[in-house]
Amino acid sequence: MAVKPVVLWFRRDLRLNDNPALNQAAATGRPILPVFILDRDPDRPAGAASLWWLDKSLRALDVSLQERGARLILRRGDSLIQLRSLIEETGADAVFMNRLFEPAAFARDAEIAHELKSDGVECRGFNGSLLARPGAVLNGSDAPYRVFTPFMKALLASAEPPPHTTGPRRIETPAEVASEAMDDWALHPTRPDWSKGFDWTPGEAGAAAALSDFLARGAKTYAADRDRPGLPSTSRLSPHLHWGEISPWRAAQRAREAASAAEAAKFVSELGWRDFSAHLLHHFPTIVDRAFRPEYESMPWRNDPEGLEAWKRGRTGYPLVDSGMRQLWTTGWMHNRVRMVAASFLVKHLLIDWREGEAWFWDTLVDADLASNVQNWQWVAGSGADAAPYFRIFNPIGQGEKFDADGAYVRRWVPELRRLPDRWLHAPWTAPAEVLRDAGLRLGKDYPRPILDHAQARARALDALKTVSGRDLPAGHDR
């Protein structure tokens, strides 16, 4: 009697190293059927930039599997139907997977496991994406944390790093199992191909290279330089982490080996913030489209299509904001400090609903992650968990002068301003006429004048926040 194979269901765990589902499947000693099913995400359909990444990451995974004697089986459609079809075709009687923790995906996985178990098929799920699975880190009252610092302290005190594994050297996959062709899925954009500026290498090897580059260049000064967008000081691991091309524990371990304790701790805390976001979404699923702080549902948002479009296209007249939005459109990514400033400009200066910005980021970011995207937007808007001070308003001029003092970032992404002296770079409308002339800059033609005045927008935002909070706001909130 032929040995029955087991199904290894890949989702957002597109790697062979440090993959608990793969390790457990291999431990059975049976043939493995690695499969990826292109199904509609039950929480939210993937954005265009995410699909671009998925296309390249799946191709890279297939190459890695082939190097170990296997291949990636591609199926498209309802996940339960496709799994049952694969099981019927092959006689497989077990499914191994790394869990998804977004609310609808988590519920769907549980339903699939229930249905397959009724068919006599064993289902086993693992945590392959987070430092700790949601529900594993609770406060003294067995309730979820709402503030990051105590959450992170509890996580580090309780979570055990798994041992580093490299996966099996050989993986046997039956040759006769049918697979769709990657090209038929048409995940890469055409007519037009807006991804020509994407400077990424998706896949497990790309993730390892990104981590090595970060450890060699940015990790040793991470705490001080991570806020300077003109420097190569961040890890750029976020899309690799989202698609599971590297384990967060592996990234943490390598950082601790390469950098000082203080620098590594700051990097690990950023991994922890990612976990915090996932835990919040798991415990409070309504935050996808409702304010975590209910009173913020009464925020007097403005309908401003022209302002929204100027923000999306990097034409607000505020150089740091415009640099970030242009970097996003060109590369599918934006520096984290600039994300905060750009997001604050939309929700505080323009008083446009955070959900509008979150939707734009979801479609254009290669690292679009539902928990992180929603949590970070609500944090900036003041409506999220741990959002104090909720009345913070980022000053795009001051932020530029502080974190891009030499103008390296702005001059790269807003080249119209490249000849403007540093003194005027982050507020070009304040430059004397002769300075503008010498820089070859015509405001309103080469580069827009500000679409609103910072001081007036700030005052309007404070008034709006006061209507929500019902109290006067303290000073010191213009950052």
C-alpha cells in the first residue's frame, strides 16, 4: 500500500527555514504536497502592490522547493474546495499549515479544519508569523493589553524563541499532481506596469539579504538613525515579514548577535509593535473600520476630494509629505518616520478620515499588513490603542528640518527642489524671490504652493479634537 502524502498549505509563510508547519510535515517521513491556493482573503482582498510581491515570492519559493527535489503546487479558488480536491486526488490524510490570525481568516481556518476533520483528515496549525500567537500574552486579569510597553515587557518575559531550523534537505513531492501556471494568474501589473521603480527582491533569499545588509549598515546605529529617511538605516524587512519570508524570531536573534544590547532592543521593540498590532486586531476585530476609542466615531471629518488627491500624488506643497507619497508610489514603500508625518497631515491638517489614507496605503504598500496598517493609522489619528497624546500634530516643516536637515531625502524624491538651499528646503514658499530664481524654481508651476496653511490647519484640528474629547488640550502637541 502506497504511503499517503501530507499537504503543506502555504499562505503567508513563504519560506523553508524556520517554518514550523514544514518541519512538522517533514517529521512524518511521508511525501509532502506543498500547495498555495489563490483565494480571496476573507478579511480584505489584497492590494495591487501586495499581489506584485506575491507573484515574485511564490516564484522564489518554487525555485527553493525544486532545489530540494519538490515543487510548489498552485491552485485557485475556494480554499476548502481546493484542499478537498487535492486530498481526493492524492489520498493525503493530513494538512499542516501556519495559522493566520486576522479575524475572518482565523475563523475560516477553524471552519476548514472542522470540515476536513469530519472527512477523516488531520489538521495541524502553528504560529509561524509572530513572536507570540494572539492570546498568549495577557495581563494579570487575563485580558488583552491595550498599551504597548507592558505588552512588550510581558511578551519578552514569557515567549520562548524557537530553535533555528533550516528545513529538510530533501522534500519528496509526487510528480503526477496537477498545478496551475504562475503566469496564468497575471499578478504582475501590465498596461501600465507601474512597478518599474520597485527596488525589491521578494522571496526568502531576498529577506536574508535585506537582513544581512541591515546588520552591516544600519543596525549598529539603529536607535538614533532610524528616524532619518535620507539614510539607509532601517531594515526594510516589513514586506518580507508580512509574507513570512523570514521568521521574526530569526531577525531578532541576528540583530542581538550583530548590534549592541540597546540597539538590538530598539529593533526588537519594532518587531514587538508588529505583534502588538496583530494582538489588538485579533482581540478587537472591529478596529478594521471602527475607531478603537468609540468617541472618535464623532470626529468631524471633511469631504475634500482635491486635498485627498493632492496628498496621494505628493502635491501638497509640503516637501517632506510629498517626498514620502512619491516614494510610496514609485517603490511601494515609505520610510516609517515619513509615514507618520504624511498620515498626520491627512488626518490632522486636512481632517480627512483615516480610513481614506489606510485604504490608499493598503493598495500601494508592498508591506501592507491589515493589523499594522489599521493600528498605525488609528494611532496617528488619535483613535487607536496607546495613542497618547492623541492631540499630537506633526509639523511637516519642523519634522523635515529635524530628520532631513541636509535634504538628502527631499532632494531625491522632489527633484524640483534639489537646487534650493537647506535653509529653505522644507518651506520653499518662505524663500526670497532671488533664492527661488537662483534655484530655478517657480512656485505654483514647478512645485505647488502649500494647499493649506500649517498654523490654520493646526488650529482647526485642535478644535475638532476638542469636540471629540470634550476638554481643552494641553500645550506642546505640535511636533
